[in-house]
Amino acid sequence: MEDASQLRDKYLTCSICYDVFTEPKTLPCLHSFCEKCLSDYIFNLDQSLVRKEGFSCPYCREDIRLPCPKRPSAEWVSQFKTNFHMKDIIVHLSKQKIPKQKFTPKCTNHPTKELDLYCDDHEQLICHLCAGISHRSCQNVLPASEAVDATKDKFQASLNDWHCRVAVIETGFSAIGEERDRLFNLKKRVSGEIREEANRLKTRICTLEEQLQSELERGWEVIDTDITSKLSELDAHLHGRQLALAKAVDFLSTASDDQILSKDNNDTLACFKPLNSKDVSTYLRSIQGINMKFTTFPESTEQLKGFGRIKFSRPKSEQKETDKRPPIPFKPKPGTIVRPISLKTTKPMRVRKDPFLLQSIEGQMREDEQTPKFKDVVVLQLSGTIIVSDWNNSCLKAYPKRRDKDLRLLLGGKPWGLAALTDTQAAVSIPLAHQICVVKVTTNSLMLMSSVVATRRYMGLAKVNEATLVATGGTDPPVVDIINLGGEVLRSFSLDSSGSPLLTSPEYVSFSVSNDIIVSDKMNRSVISLNPKTGEINFCFQPDGHLSLQEPRGLFCHTGGMIYVVEKRGVVVLSPDGVFQGTLLKQKSGLQDPVSIFFDDSGTIYVIHKESELAIFKSK
């Protein structure tokens, strides 16, 4: 029996558009066509000739006369009868689900045999002959249908787990919003308490000021009264002496000699006796010793500098290790060797000379919706597979060594940093989604193994060991965190001893052979080395002048100890202790705005530049 798909193809398909009929119109010759298709067909003919003689059937070429040629040409097709039986059949079949045709691929080694078995050891479909020949020693060979069912069950379990996690996140999201409202109301209450205490202190200070001013006025009143009384006394005494003196002068000018020598005039001449100014001097000295001074109480002023404090508390189970440790000192301990911007070395190390361009890989793939924008690159050493993160297309791209088939894995956000974990696995950061994912890479597939929600927007990633990463990024302030693959923060470094941010824009990070964290700070134009246990700075490379770094980005720490830093003009080489060694690649090497760098075990150099191109260099 013919299925619905065959019925559609054989009986319900328009011979003009080769698609299922839409509003089928039947001609007198009993052939049917879509109303629009037939209208377009007639419209392309000579209208005057069609009006007089009609037109030929598009299928059998039989002459067809118009039912009413005098009507407008736009209404000619609508005059033909609609095939309602055919229309109803189409509607009925459209409601039925067409079962997918089961297709079993053939074996490439044995073209007549179907790939109906699955080798779990090699993760590939095989036929019965392959199972008895090349896969005879494999322990896990099962029917393909069972492998499909097991994979579906695994995906379904992952999907169920994902739905559960989403439900938990949604519930937590709502609870976090409620907690935020609670904390906001708590903040308003504490703000009111601060304002109330400040007003109380203001009132108290005003009262104390009034008391001190009153005390000052009372003391001044006593002193002023005494001085005023003394001045009045001296003024009266001086005035009496002046009157007596005027009387004596008048007597001397008018009296006779006998009157002057008379004993009765002794009182008149007494005003010429010397004035005693000793009392005035004594009193003056007494008031000159008077002083006024306001003395503060040290204990009270210190309290006014901080009449209270704000304390933010968390449950002990949620306190992180960084809350218990003192701030990471920006300056190293005494005795630590630091070379901030040293440009000379007494023991120069060998820098690879004159690498030549071996190959360029364009990043555009057929599935891309936007122009690629690569952010990071790693190479899986055993297989030689190259992995890059494409920010614009929210995916990872893999280029196997033989380039038989380039791979692409769509992610749930825009990826940034990459770190090779094993010979088949790599970690990738998705900063905007607060995620870190682990992917598995085979010769013919990219698979998402796990995804965790991180506490911060991590950008740069570097491998410490197979279970531990160092990650950079975040804001307020930016951090360098050591985390496990579950997203748990083991150590965190963010502030210097003064409480200032340690970094400004740490977009890329690497882990050196001497077990130090190497971070490039784009905004500060510097590269720093941190002790992963204490967070102390081993060195800070931040030269001035023509050697000043321009937007330092990707990093790679070679097994020989050299540190390779990508900046806008090329690749700079530093020694393990941060001493400038020279440049590896420049713009004249063909680089344009490089971003990231990686070395494989053979010394091949992989550099992302031009945003969407991977340049591969080899040393001479």
C-alpha cells in the first residue's frame, strides 16, 4: 500500500511548481493545477489571443476555452472549478505524521553489508564482516539499535537532569530576588539608624557647644568686671591729680612771694609730688598673665571619627578562603627577586629565529551565520587536532591533522578561553553565560561532556592539572582564581595590600613549567607572574618607551621556560623571570592584529590573527 508521502508525490503534486496543490483548479481536460501557478502561466501568454482562442493545457497541450472571456483577466482562473475532493485529501494527509524512512548506511570496506553493529571501543558503526576481522579483539560490540537506544537513554537522562537543574535555577532565581528585596529593606533600615545616630550626635554636640560658650562668657564677665573697675579707679585718681595740678599752676602765676613761701600753701604745692605708678604696673602684669585656651578631649574626638560601623555577615559555611586570608600583598617579601621592567639579562636564552609561514586556515564555515571572530587556540598534542573558539558564531571549531573533515560544535553562548585537559578533552570558558564546558574531541566529532555554572565571568583559562584550572576575568574587581572542573573556587587573588585591584583586564592566562601563573593585563599593558599558593608577585613586566606593550593578549609558557606574549604588533619573548629576550614574530612576518598563540611538541607555532584566520609557522 502506498503511504502518504507516495500519494502526495503521485496524485497531489502540481506539475507546474512540483509542490503539493494549493487551491487546486481543474481544467476541462481534467488536469489540475494550483490556482496561482495557472494564473501565472496564463498571464505570461498573449492576453488578446487567450481572450479569443483560449490557451493550451500546461500538461497535455489540449486547447482550453475560457468560461467567460469578457471578464477581467485577473478573474479568468477563478472561473474554473475548484477540486474540493483533492483539497480535502490534502488537508487530511497534512494532519498525518509521515514516518521517517529508515536508512541504514553501507560499510565502506564491504559495500554490500549494512552498518548494523556498533563498536563501543572504537566508537564507530561496523558491519558483521568488520566485527569478525578488524574488530575481533574488541570487547564491546553490540547491535546498532541497542547502541542507539543506550545513547538515547543517556541523552534523555541528561535532558531530564537539565530540566531539573533549570527548575532549581528558576526557583533559586526567584528566591534570590526575594532575598535582594529583603536586603534592600534591611539597607534602608540601617541607613535610617545611621541618620538617627548622626542627628543624636549633632544635637549632643550643639548642646556641648552651648555649655562651653556659656562657660566662656561667665569667665570673661568676671575678668571684664575686674578690669573695668580698676580702670575707673585709676581714671578717678588721675582726674583728681589733674585738677590739683591746674589749681597749683594758677596759684604760682598769681600769688606774691610771701604767699608762695607761706606755710598755708603746702597743700597747694603737694600736687607736684611724684605720682606712684607702681600700682598700675603691678595690675598690668597681673592681667597680662591671664590666658584663654580651648582644649579638646582626645577620646571624644576619636569616637566622633567613627561613631559606628557597618558589618556585613555571612553564614560560616559560605565564607570563602579569601575571606579568611589577609589581602594579597602587591609588593613581594624582602629577599624576593623582582625585575619589573628589566630589559637586559646576563644569561640570554635562545629565541627561535626566523619562523616561516607554513599554512593559513580560513575560519569561515558553511554553517556560520556571521563572520568568525576567533579568541583562543589549543592543539591536542597526540592527535594534532587544532581547536579554536569562535566568539561571533558561539561555537568551537576543530581542524584534524589530516583535514578530512573540519568539525563544529554549537555552544550555549559565546566562547573565549581554551585549555587542553587531556589528549582528547579540552575546557572552554563562556563568560557571558557564566559557564565552563568540557568537550571531547575525536577524529570525526566534537561532543559536549559537561557544563558547570561558574561564580564569575571567566575569560582566560589554563591547565594546572587534569582536574584543576586557573581562570581569569570577573569584575569589581577582576580576579585570578584556581578552580576545579566543578566550578568550585580553591584560591582567589584580586587585591593588593592597599586594597586596590591587582589587575584591570586579565583576558588571557597561562601556567608555567615552574608552576607560576602568568597573566596578561591588557589595560595596564603589563604581564605579571603570581605565586599560585600565596598570590605574591614574582615579576611584573611593564616597560616604557618603544618597548611598551600594546594590548597584550594571548600567552604561552613553553616547556623550555620561555614565555611568549602576543601583543598588537607581534609576539614578544620573555625569560622565566620576566626578562625581555626579543621578538619572535612581527607584522612583517605576515601577522595582522594577532590575538592568541600555541606551540605543539614539534615546535610548530599556531597564531590567531585577522580575527578569523589561523596562521601556522615553523622554525627554520
